[in-house]
Amino acid sequence: MAYIEIDKKEFEELLGEKISSEKLEHEASFLGAHWNHEEGDTWDVEVYPNRPDLLSVEGLARAYRGFFNIDKGLPNYTVNEGEINVNVDSSVEEVRPYIGGAVVRELELTEDVIDNLIQLQEKLHQTMGRRRDKLAIGLHDLSELDPDFTYTAVKPDEVSLIPLGKSKEMQLGEILENHEKGRDYSWILEDHEKYPIIKDSEDRVLSFPPIINNQLTEVDSKTSEIFIDVTGKDKQTVHTCLNIIVTALAERGGRIDSVNIEGEQLPDLTSSRIELETEYAKNVSGLELSKEEIGELLEKMNYGVKYGEEIGVDIPSYRTDVMHQYDLIEDMVIAYGYKNIEPEIPEIDQISEQKPVEKFTDVVRDILVGVGAMETQTYILSNKDKLFGRMEKEEEEIAEMDNALTSDYTAVRNWLMPSQLEVLKQNKHHSYPQKFFEAADVVELDSSSVGARNVRKLVYLESDNSVDFTDAKQVIQVLERDLGLSFEVKTDQKPFFKENRSADLFLNGKKVGFIGEISREVLENWELEKEVTGFELDLEKIQSLK
């Protein structure tokens, strides 16, 4: 969850009417943002992670104008054709390949508006941007600059700028070592020889993404036109984040001008469309509604609606969470009102108990915490590069997604070890030794009617300067002792382990896992410098064989 502070008076001004605190506290929370009254007119609003478009007072007001029947339907934003170009040099491909840009003019910025804009910027950094690693946002006073702009990568000692909030010029390397923002985010660039910058036609540096902007372009109450840059590692995420920012400023009366980036005019605020089947919506929701009634509910959630054989639903360009008819049906039910739905007791046996594998998993978790390991929770979605490419492993048939939203998540993982190597990569700037484990589901293809099944597995990884096979084997021995098991170890070479430093684990003659030392090639693929050892076990198979 992300938390933002909202001034109720400012919210009402953007909303277009007064609203009672009781209505905010009780009715408004059904939309996907919980309003927690704090002090006076200041509210602490908790926003669900799937709705980054609600991370500003402007985005909240836009959503609630529809939800409260003030102004329904798809918001319409005009993008005027601008004359500014951003040239992208090939040097950024290895470090931060994507950039989006836009200009918003005719703004009247008060200190409160600027504070809200900075709050939106930082919350997007934390959520969509994953602490600026996946994307970072720059806001610049355009009047101080001379377009066109160039996005390029340079060596740390080649370029200097005065960082935002400072008065002394610093080289890029100095900023990472001595500036507070540099120290906070230097881990993002630590494996790169060149760092990304954006400069204008006079070679003045606007921005050192994802670290900091130049003091020269600071936005203040005298600023009337802003150049926005969003840089990152995933193109679709960069573009959607840009849309969230420019539409928030458009809610303040700003005029949006496009920027030409490598032949592409951005921002692209074109809506996308999903066809919603009326009968399907009724069956899933349990609501007996006509096509027109469904359309009216969707308009309350700021969708555009076109009636035909089915319902054509136009999705705003700033929404990141709508991928399937299910998402539209969920919003339809939200607009209908959960409180208006009569609860029913299903005509099925409601007596339940915890599955044996769940009880067994809890015991295993306690054992590994006891050896000093930290439990992680990673995404079940991954991609083939992480599951096979970086692991030096031949590709296998796995469950893949159609029309994946980003290249980061295109498949369902079929093993856990890549997820834990990614955890080690994200934590390599912390102290060592590091011990991580995860007991979670993977998906394996089978011959069932579904075509796949969930399998509970366990992964354990330990990293330090000199960890080896013996360190992982000692943890296996603890599991054997505490679970009353006896594994048989048979040497077997794995492509992701060092030669002669890996083995399969058997229980009652059945293979239940593997153990070994991660190879140098795989460590380099994950940008890891220290040694890593560990194992992966099939907990369901072990539990059934006990």
C-alpha cells in the first residue's frame, strides 16, 4: 500500500462540490482508496498498489467525479503537436534504454500544487518505479532550457552539474559518493561504466536519472511550463507513468504538448478497448443487469462505453490495472456498491481444514528461520530469460501469458531458484553473509483438464565470500534431523551449478530436489560477485513420502 496526504478543501475544489467527511470515510473507500481522517482538513489516504493513477489529489478527484455521479465517462485530454525532439543515443541501451517525455504549459503553480506534484513523483518512484530502479521521473522548468534534448550515457568524470538543492557543481561520480540522493540510489548504477544523462542543445545537463536533476531546472511557483522526462527499463511502464503525470497536470488546467522521441509522439493518451460480454458479466458478478445498466456503472468508473453486439469499453491511458474482462466486472461491482449486494450462503459444504502440505510448509519455515535464514516472498510471474537464459539452462515448456503487459512478467515460474537469485541481486549492497529462503508454489504442466498444477517447493540460498557445498549440506542435515528424514545424495551435474559441485536428493528412492554451488557464469548473469550455494526441494513430494 502507498499512503498520500490530501487536503480536503483542495480535493473538493478539484471535485467540483462539497462532500461530507462521513461520505469520504465510509463510501469513498469502496473505490480502492481508504480515507483515514487524520487532523483538520488533512487526510491520510491509503491507495491500493494496482491504482497508481490515484496517487495524487488530481487523480483522486477525477476518479470520484465519476464515482459520485458528478462527471461520468472517459476523461478527454487533448495532446497538441509539439516541436521539441529528444534524441536517444545508443549508449543508454545497456544502462537505462527507454525514455518518455512531454511538455505541459499554461500552468499556475502554487506551493501546494508543487508539493502535490512532488508527492506524486515520489510515490510513483516507490511503487511503479521500484525505488527508481524500473523508472525515474524528472520535472524541469522549460524556460531555463534550450531544446532539443539528447538522452545519452557518459563516463562518471565527463560531466558535471549542480544537483538540486545544492550550490556547488559536482561530477556524476561525486554525486553518487557524496550527495544524499546519490548514496540512496547509487546501487542502481553500480554495475555500469557509463551513467545516463539528459542535456539540452547547449550541452547543459537537465537530469542525471535516476539520481537527481540539475538545480538549474528546479520547478517553483514562477514556473508556467514543465518538461517531463521518464526514464526506465520497461517501455510500457515508462509510457504509462508519463500518462499518469501529464493527465494529473491537465486536471490543473495545463495544456499538453507532445515531444518527438525517435519518431514517436509522446505522450500517447489514446484509450484502449476491451469487449465486455453482457452475459459473462452477469454470470461472474451475480447481478441481473441490462446492457445499459452495466454501461452506466462502467461510466461511473471513468470508462468510455459503446453499445453494439456486446459492450465496447474504452480504458483510460493512465490505468495500469485493466487487462481482462474480470477487471471491468470488478469495477462494475464497485460502482454498483458492495453494500447493495445481498450476501448468499453457497450450497456447498463449508467445513474446511488446512491441507497437510500447508502444515508441513509451516514446520519447514520454522526450521529455516531457526538456522538464521530470512524468508522472502517473490512474484509467481517471471519470464524465460530469468527462468532459463540467466540460469544457463535449456528452455522447457512452461505456462506462458498471452498479451503480457510487460516483458518482466510473461510466464509462470516452474522453479524457485531464479527468484532467490534476483533477491540476492537486489540485496547485494547490504551486509553479508546473506541467507534467504522461500516456500511457495510453482506451476508445472501436466495432462490434466487444466493442463497445469501448482506444486509447493522450497528454495534456500546462502551467499558470502567463501560459502560452498558443505554450507548448504549442513542446512539439509538440519532439515533431516528436525523432520525425521534421511536423504540420499547422488552426484549429478546441473548447468547452473559448478562442475562436480552438485547433486540430486532422493527420499525413499524418489528424486525430491537438488543441491549445489552456483556457477560463475550464472553469478555473472545475475550480477553477483560473491559465492552462492543452496538447494531446492519439492515439499509436496517429501510430505507424501514421509
